[in-house]
Amino acid sequence: MAAQTPTTIIEVSPSSGTMLGIYTAVVSTNDTVTLSNFTDILNSYVINLGTNVEATATVATNVVTVTQAALTTVKILIYAQGT
């Protein structure tokens, strides 16, 4: 699949300069999700909503790549914190 566009659940930008976002997307293994409102993701958690277990993923700047093996079109929840 191509890069996935997430559905925004909530985004909060407090005055401290860091922001918080919660998003959903449907992905397969090695799909990327770009969080366009972020410049740099400092902390993230990716949850497989089918199993309610954290899925493995890597982060580079504002892109989350789901690296969990054997995922095929599953809905995920991404919690991200950054700038």
C-alpha cells in the first residue's frame, strides 16, 4: 500500500510548544503514516485495534512506519507527542 493518511481523533497544541495527537489509520506491515502537523515526533505508541496490543513501529521526523510482521489491513491507533 501507499503512504496512509490518518484520521485525526484529537490534536492539542499547548503553549509549551509540544503537541499531542491521536489518530487512526488502516495499515499493513511496512506501511507508513505521515502525521503532517508534526515536524518531529518525540514519542509515539501504535496500538493494533484488532488485538489491543502495541504494534512495533519506527519513527523518522513525522513519519510512522509500522514494522509489525504479518499485518494486513488492520486498524491502528497512533498516540504521538512532539513538535
